[in-house]
Amino acid sequence: MKNFLLFIISFVLLFVILQTASGMIITALSPAAVGDAWSQSAVLPQETTVSGSIFTPVITLLTGLIAAAAAYFIQKKSFRETNDVR
């Protein structure tokens, strides 16, 4: 049970950290043109639509895989060290 809890906690923390970091990187790489947006705001519809890139699911899957692999190695290393102490 300890193995499972350590894995889940590590996975969730790493996933949140990697998702936040990738979101910050994607946001930094695609700056908004505020001047153009402001001048076109009068003709835009009042409804908001959210659309994503084709890479969005790929980035989510990739960060999930990296987080799962790192959590697995953290869990294995942690319990290997506790078994060596005995």
C-alpha cells in the first residue's frame, strides 16, 4: 500500500508541475498581438470559443508518460533504500 501511495502522490505532483511548465512554455512561445486584438474587438462575436492545437493531446500524453516514469523510479528508489536499511 505504501508503494501505491508513494507512486500516486509522486505522479500527481510531477504531472501538475510538468503541465504547468509546458503551459508556461507554450504561452511564452505564442505571444498575443494585443493591438490587433483590440482593433478587431468590435467586429468579433460575443461568444467565446475555446480551440486547441493538434499538439495539445500529444503534450498532455507526453507529460503524463514522463510523470509516470519519474514517479515509478522515485517509488522504486525510495523503497530500495528502506529495504537496504534493514
